[in-house]
Amino acid sequence: MLKDRGIKKWNTSLMLSEHVNLLKKALEELNDIKKPQVDEQQLEEMNLTFQLVLENNS
């Protein structure tokens, strides 16, 4: 009976180095998390919320 090697048979050694580099770059871009832009009013609201939580949990 044949035993399937699963993902191992699609090893990256069968790919051109350019393809591997492009795949790595694409994965890095997918995993890159952008910081949200917060204006001063939103920042103030978050600070007030944090203060209330800290006061209530003490």
C-alpha cells in the first residue's frame, strides 16, 4: 500500500528561489498589522474608559 507523504512532497526545494522569495514577502504583508489612526477625541475617550475600569476593579 502506498503511503502519502502529505505536504512534504510539495517541498519548497522544487520551487525557484524567486518564487520562494515572493511567497515569503506575500506572507509578511498578510501578517503585517497596521496601527489604527486615533484622533485626540478617541484617545481621550479611551483614557476615560481605562480610568473607570481601573477605579471599579480596585
